[in-house]
Amino acid sequence: MRLFAPFAAIFLSASAAGAAQLIEVREPTALAAAFAPAASVRVMNVWATWCVPCVEEMADLGAIGATFGARVSVVGVSLDDMIPGDRAVSKNKVVAFLDRQRIAFPNIYYVGNSDALADFLRFDGAIPITIAYDRGGHELWRKQGKLDRQKTIATIRKLLGRTR
């Protein structure tokens, strides 16, 4: 029990400090589990640290999530593992980026087959791409390319009106 206490203190203090939530996922079908169950609209953004427009819109995604609170769940899907190299180094780079940017919404570190992900999400692999779903997993809206914060907030407001 004494050995557990220091570990628990370190883990809980990291969580309280807002350490990035990065979940490793191999199967595209497991992506939906990262969304908050109560959210009426679920927004998935596919991105990577090496993608300039992806990096530029991360603060906007955080602001979009904060605007709607529990009614909207935002989840990022990092494709950084698609670049050959040491997975641990790449994953640590993503965590460091998320921490530096103070990104509070959950992010997935996708380690599965990129073609399977593209087929599952029905996109050609060009990022960033943002897709909104209802609670049942039905697609409501998608945007290929960098988001405009105000236009996206207006679109999500309309989607929330349709999903009551």
C-alpha cells in the first residue's frame, strides 16, 4: 500500500495539472468510445503535429468545445504515427504539443492501418478534416481543411437544434 501512495499522488497531480489525454487506438471502430456519452453532437478532428493548418486550428477546437460545454464532445485523432520512426518518441511529441497548447479535449493517437481509417471515416487522407456526428453515430456535417471558428460555432448551434 505504501508503494502505491507515491504513484497515486504523482498520477493524480498530473491529471489535476491538465496533462494531455492521449489514448492509443488501433481500430477505427474504437474511435467513438472517446466521446462523452451525454453529448448531443460529437466532433472528431483528424490532425497531426506536422500539418500546419491542423496545428493552427487546435485552439479553435478547444474554444468550440468550451463554447458548448457538455452538449458537444470534441475528440482529436492524431495521425503522427503514420510517419515512420520510433512510436514512443512520436507519441511523446504529441503529448508535449497538446500540453504546450493546453488542449483539454481528449485525443487519440491512431496506430492502426491508415487505409482502414480513411475508409471508415470516408475521406481521402487529406488533413485536417472535422466531422460532426449525433449520439447514434450518424454523420451530420464535415469540413475538409482548416476550420473557421465562428462559422463552425454557428454550424454546431444549428446541429444542436436538430438533435434535441
